[in-house]
Amino acid sequence: MQVVKRDGTFAEYDRAKIVAAIHKANDEVDECERASDAEIKDILNYVSRKGRKRILVEDIQDIIEEKLMSYGHYELAKKYIIYRFTRALVRKANTTDEAILSLIRNANKDVMEENSNKNALAASTQRDLIAGEVSKDLTKRLLLPEKIAKAHEDGILHFHDADYFIQPIFNCCLINIGDMLDNGTVMNGKLIESPKSFQVACTITTQIIAAVACSQYGGQSVDIRHLGKYLRKSKHKFERHYREIFPLATNEEIIAMVDDRLEDELKAGVQTIQYQINTLMTTNGQSPFVTLFLYLDKNDEYIEENAQIIMEILRQRYEGIKNEKGVYITPAFPKLVYVLDEHNALKGGKYDYVTELAVKCSSKRLYPDYISAKKMRENYEGNVFSPMGCRSFLSTWKDKDGNFKFEGRFNQGVVSINLPQIALACDCDEDKFWKLFDERLQLCYEALMCRHNALRGIKSDVSPIHWQYGAIARLEKGETIDKLLEGGYSTISLGYIGVYEVTKLMTGESQTTPKGEEFALKVMNKMREATDRWKAQTGIAFGLYGTPAESLCYRFARVDKEKYGTVPDVTDKGYYTNSYHVDVREKIDAFSKFTFESKFQVISSGGCISYVEIPNMTHNLEAMREVVKYIYENIQYAEFNTKSDYCHVCGYDGEIVINDNNEWECPNCHNKDQKKMNVTRRTCGYLGENFWNLGKTKEIKSRVLHL
């Protein structure tokens, strides 16, 4: 027998729930008024004798009330009715009041700090956050099955982006920018034709980015390769123009004029992208969360033009953007992902000069991140493509002609599992651990299917820029998006937090030890096997995703500390380690960290990134070059992380220098008060256990960097 729940979903009939509910009512009445075990058994048998394939949960409760009164337990029936009524009030109660009021008072810390790219004090942003609180409340009370909502509240899993779940929108995507530029698009009911020049192409690209950002909640990525042809169009346009007005000019003179004009066009176009993205505000109160994919594809006929474009993007990113005080800072967007391949992996290739600038840019601005084309081809059937937004990856998919397709595809949403809590809940008993793990994976599957089902039947009209005008597809008006949800075209992601902590709990060791590594890989493979199994069962492309949800690392740890107390090296830190990453306190050098974590990236093909913490490296580019070379040979996706120098007097966030008097000094305002400067730079560039202070670099080895 199946029970039809209040939200319309089905659940297996569970006798134990009836027993528990009557016992709760029994506890509130005198012993003489209580239902006996025999009477409770009779109620259960009565429900079973109904012989229905399906029964409403309200019908079961009506039967219980009637039977209790037939036994003369009127007081008990009254308590049960009150209990039932109270539960109904709880389900229907509006729980958003305090959350919204605390937002207005700037006191809702969790919500205000959840997204560092949003200014939660601004009225426009607060409108989005207030709407998000309403969405979360309705999602919890009405849209999700009660057990999923409760699992989220208890930190068993995290139902990401519940603040947008009420709307028919999805997570993140790879914009089909090539199709939109080549074949035109429509925005706000106005036709945008294919551009005739590079600068116009850049302007249209930023307009598309802004429009896309307003109708989804995650990140988006744009492949810069599609702009190369428009730079060539501008070159030919300028050449025709100069030959027409200077018919007697020599080829050399024409080329010189064209190159000069093209350089201005290139700078202006890239500046348009950078400044438009950073000054536009989307409807959710932040700059568009966009990644530029910088890939020099050897098979691209416009590779020379794209090399010029990437060089200019890196040059302008290295320079930075002025803040309100006129100081050059590192903008949050666009994020940059740079691909290392045979011809630009600092091995004497033709385009090594581009990578040299990328390394220089990373040393000052941390961007770009790096993808190894060599390792990615091993993991994705010979393909190289951009992550969506920043870190999540699509699965491979072929069209009807057998061609791989990545652009114009998207992610339906994410649900993350709390791995350490499984170990805490079973008191680190391994047999119980794997059983409970299975149960919670099944719960995650049901939550993910809620995401999938919420998008079914949605019509293309909800976001014309996505579904009708090329960002994702070119569907007809009124057509549903259902065919794009199945067959592996789009993905849906199982995230995970705390591989380090669950390994520590179950083995007593870090995942970097042989024993710990064996267990950690077993955990990873179990999740991967689950997503593969779900894909085979449903035809939906489930992926295992090393989610970048940093705030979730704190939430899970906080929930578990409240429930299980202070557990050394687990809940005592105040955070859980993100996905499969090595704990930040681990004594491991950069190269060993990348080598170790690459084993996990292969399993976590639905999303992964590894990083190393470094000091300011502007004076030790050779060290960074060695790390970048190592990335190409050993790991698919990596980035550098650090706390940059910062002057609290003027807001400068570049390099704090040492003057002739051996004093720290801000080069912008010449402040010399170290208390007003956050200086983390070290002159050595050692990437191992500790960072060294002032000293001279004596030797740089290819594998170990040290004084």
C-alpha cells in the first residue's frame, strides 16, 4: 500500500509512524485513558484490511481518530486531534517574517554573507534576498516532500538555491555564443543581427551575458574562440577602408595603418567586455557571474586572432580596474580559465608567450585558473571544453550526427551530501556507515528528482533568451523544454562536502595516508557509482560535483557541532573541508597536493578544482612557471589561492613594496604603518609546509621549491 502525501507524492505505508503518533498522544493523557498495545494493533490491522493500493494520509488519520473514540478514549482522541491540528498549523505557518526583518536590519548574517559578490546593504539586492526568503519558505513548506525539507534542515543534505526554486529557472550553462553571434539573436523583442566588427561583437556578447544572468541563478561561461573571426572581420574592414581612401599607399603603409587601427579596436573591445561585466547589475543584485574560456585550439582557423584577444584580456586583467578611490584592484568578474596545451605549456611551444603573460597575471591577480588539455582529453573522450560558471562540468553528449556538443547545454541544479555526518550518526561503525550512506544517497536522488521534475513542462516563453533565441536552444514559442532535460543533454549534480573529515572519523587518519586514501577513494567511488546508476535508470545525466560552496562547509559543521558536540579535528574547526580537498593544515607541498588530488578529479568528473595557497609571487615568476608546467602534465583543473597585500588607508590591493630603508610601504599612498597593511607577501616562493620571510632564493628545483 502506498500513502498519498499532502504534496501529492507517494510513500510506502509505514505502520511504525502510526504507532509513534499514538504513543506521543498517549504520553499526554492519564494511564487509564491510554490506548493499549492490542488496540493499537487493531487499528493497524483495520488500516491494512482496507486493501487499498493507495490511501490518503488524511484518511489514515481519520481512521485513527474514529477508532480511538470507538474504544472510549475520548481524551486521547482529543489530544491526537490537537496534535494533528498543530502539525497542520506548523506546515502552513509563514516562517519568513523574522528572516526578512533581520535582512532589513542588516542582522541576517547567514543570508548576507552567503554570496560575497552581492552587496546585501543595497536596496536593490535586498529585494532579491527578500524574495529569496519567501521562496525558501514556500519551498520548505509546500514544494518539497517533508522528508527532503527536514533532511535539509538537519544538515543531512543541502538543497542548493532554494531561494530560487519557486521559479522555473536552472543553475548554470555554457552559452552558445557562436550561434548567437553568427546567426543573430533577439533581446527585449528587438532583433540583434550578426555583428560586422570586433567591438560590436564584444558589446553584443556583454548584452547577452547580462540577459542570460537575469533568468538563471548560477554561472555562465563564454568561449572566447568565437570572437576571433570578428577581429579578422574588423581587419578586413579597415584594410578595405584604407585602400579606398589611400589608393597610392604601399602595402607596408596600409598594413601599418591597419595594425594601428586594429590594436585600438582590440583594446576597446576587450575593455568593453571587462567594464560592462563589472558595471552591469543583474536583477539579483550582482555583476553577472561569468567565466571567459581562453583556449588556443590548434585546429581553429582564427587561432592567431584569438591569441591576440587572449593577450589583451590578460593584459587588462593584470592592470586591474580602478575602484572608487582610483586604485587599481582585481575585479571579481569575469573569471578567467586558461587552457594549457602542447603549444603553450611552457615547453618551447609557439604560444608560450601567451602563457608567460598568464603566469604573470596569476602572480598579481590570481586569475586565470588553469585547465590541462592533456588531462582533460583523457577524462572526457578526447574533448576540451569550459566549466560552467567556474567549476562544474558537463558530461559528454553527441548530437544526431555523432558530433560532440557542449555549448548550449546546462545544469538543472545541485544537491549536496554531508559526508562527516554519516560517520557521526553511526558512531563510526563501518557496517552501519555503508548502510546509512546508501539511505542518504537515495534521499539525495529523490531531492535531485524534485529539481528535475520542477523543470518538466516549463515552456520556452519563461526565458526567450535561453530557450528561443539561442543561448541554450531555438525552441518555438509555447514549446516545452522537456527534451533538453533528458537523454544526457543537460546535467544534474550530486555535490559532497567533507571527504577529509569522514575519512578521519572512520579511519583515524587523513586521506593522504595509504589507509585513509583507500577509504576516501571508496567513498568517492560509491558516490560515482550511484550517479552512474541513476543515469542508467533515468536517462538523465547525473554528475558527481566537487561543489565550491564554501559557505556550506561552515553550515554543515555548525549543524553537526550543535547535534554531536565538539569532535576533535572534525567539528571543532568550525568548518568542513571542501569536497575531496586535502585539509589546509596538511604538511604537503604544491606538487604532491596536485598529484594526490588528481586521483579524485577523475572520479568527480561532474565538477572539480584543486588549488594551492601561495604567497605573493610577483618576484618569483620562475616558481609559478614550474607549477604551471606541472599542472599541464598532472592535473585537469587547478588554481592559485592567496591573501593579497592590502592597504587599509587607501584601499590598494596590489603589491606592498619594501623601500630603500627596508620598510613596508604602500606604493599608492606611501603608508608605512604595518598595522594598516595586510602584508602576506614573502620573497621566497616556497610552496611547501610554511612560507619563509625575507631572504634570498638560492635555488629553485623543478619539483621542490625552497630556500
